[in-house]
Amino acid sequence: MTRRRWIADSWDEATASLTGEQASHLIRVLRAQPGMEFDIVAGDRVWHAVIAGISGDSVRFNLLAEEKADPALPVTLLLSVFRFERMEWAIEKATELGVERVLPVIARRSEKHLAQSAKTRAERWRRIAREAAKQSRRSDVPVIDDPLPLKTALQQEKQGARLLLAEQERSTTLRHALTEALAASGDQMPLISMAVGPEGGWTAEEEALFDAEGWKPVSLGPRILRAETAAMTAMAVTAALLE
Ligand code: SAM
């Protein structure tokens, strides 16, 4: 039986609690009562749980039995800052497709006003990832980092296979690069980072920076995709190959 799933705000080995929006939805919309059973995501574990008590705007659960958890894909998505509603769509889709972490980056062609307000938008992106994690019945919530300038991000992202989604690339496809990373990591899941450019694309200077930092340009095919479509397509291809 599929039970509705919630993401715990606090938990220990035997109990978990919901507060804020989730709790008020449960109390006011779903008319929750002690004894009702749900699934609770606590950290990266999933529990069959029962409501033990409701007080004010907080719902307390007893954790009954641990359920099988499907780990996230070991993928970090460097997502350039672009029009927020489209970027948020991409964050929602990447969450549904199993991304582990999203690092928003400010690229040269990220619009100035968006780059300036990106930091204040990060909390909203985290809420969107949480809702999408619940809806897609994930057993964890992807990490959404605070936005960073591209150069700073590339100085810190040094692990695993690093793939630059480049619309001009013609020789190496993402599928090919992922197959190589899989073969190179033996039976371990390869760590993968993928970078998606803004609507105006990467500048030649940025492509040189990626190259200097050891990122491999990869293609998603001959057509120019919108940034949000490229993000979703890259996650779908990766999920298809790794899951
Ligand atoms: N600068 C491009 C143009 O107008 O010609 C468009 C950039 S595209 C809207 C935004 C980003 O999506 C690109 O920087 C790239 O990261 C990714 N992208 C789009 N189509 C792609 C493709 N066919 N292969 C690889 N990446 C692609």
C-alpha cells in the first residue's frame, strides 16, 4: 500500500516531528488524527510511521519500521542562473530524476538582476526541491547550495567525471562520456558533475576555464535545447544509464 510521504523536520531513532507548512497541511487539510499511518523521510532513511500526537502546529510520529530507500544518483548539477521560473522548473525535474546536489552558478551571461537576487531565491529553490522529493517519493532531499560565481565553483568541484554540456560539441555525446565513466569506476557508481549554461550559452573564456579545470565538453544532440530542457535531458540520460 502506498502511504503519503512527508519529510521530517526533526527526528531521532524512534520518533519524528513535522512543523510549519507540512504540519499545518496535515492537521488542517488532511484532518490528521493519532493512529493514522504515513511514510516519513528522516535524513536519507524512510520509515513506516504512525501519528502519536498533535499539539498546536506540530505532529509527532512513532517510527514503526524502516522501508527500502532508493539512493539519489551521485550527480551534482551546476546550473547557471537563468530566468527563475524556468530554472525552478529545472530544479523540480532534476529532483524527480534523482539529482543529489544542485549548485547554482553565476555565469557571464546570467542576467545581472537575476545574479544579484539569486542568493535570496535559494530558500525557495530548496522548498521546490523538497516538494518534488515528496511528490516523487524520494527517500532524501537533494542539497541546493547557495549560488557561486562560476570561477569559484570550478575551483571547488574537483571530484569524479566532470562534464560540460556544450551545444557546439559534436564528437562526444553525454551517453558516451557516461559509459566511459561507468567503465572507469568498475562496480562503483561514478561521481558525476554536469554543467548547464545560461540562455545565452557559455562564453569562449568560460569554455577555456572549464577546459583548464579538466571538464569534458559533451553533446546532447544536434539541436539547441533551452537551458531547462538541457538540464532535464542530461538527468534523464544519466538516470537511464545508471539506474
Ligand atoms: N548559446 C546558445 C545559443 O543561443 O546558440 C544557447 C545556449 S542553450 C539555451 C543553454 C545551455 O544548454 C547551453 O549552454 C548548454 O549547456 C545546454 N545545451 C543546449 N543544447 C545543448 C546540446 N545540444 N548539447 C549540449 N548542451 C546543450
